[in-house]
Amino acid sequence: MRNPIVNYFLARIGIFVAVLCVLLLTGMDVLFAGLFAAVISLAISLIFLQKQRDKVSTAIFNRINKARETGNADGGDDVENRLLDEADSSNSPE
């Protein structure tokens, strides 16, 4: 996959599921296994997924800068304003 955000998300979910399965196989209660799996998978991802986190950070930074450079940081505003102007002009009595 090319999208680093999806890669990081899937890696985090995979680690969580793997840890959860191991804890459930040891006979731990489901609630406690889920809580411990969340904490353990967080620790593992902080230690071993640094490169993926850096790629996600860079991808988000580049996406934000690209939007700023084009001058359209929030392109939805232009569309929304145009639609509101059209609605106002069609509803106003003339």
C-alpha cells in the first residue's frame, strides 16, 4: 500500500488483535484482556513503529502545506458560500 496513514493504522490494529488473541488464549477475562491489549499494543507501537509514524507525520505535513500553497486550505468554504448565495438569491422576493 502506498498510503502511510492506512499502513500505520493497519499495523496498530494488527498488533492490538495479536496481543488480544494471546491474552484471551491465556484465559484472561475479555474486558481486562481488551484493556491490557490496548496498553501493551500502544507500548509496542511506540517502540517499533517509529518509521511508520514519521511517514504519517510527513504525509500529513505535506498535505497541509499543499493545501496552503494552492490557497485553498478549506475548499469546502467556497462551494458552501456559492450554494448559500444561490439559495438566498432564489428565495429573495424581487
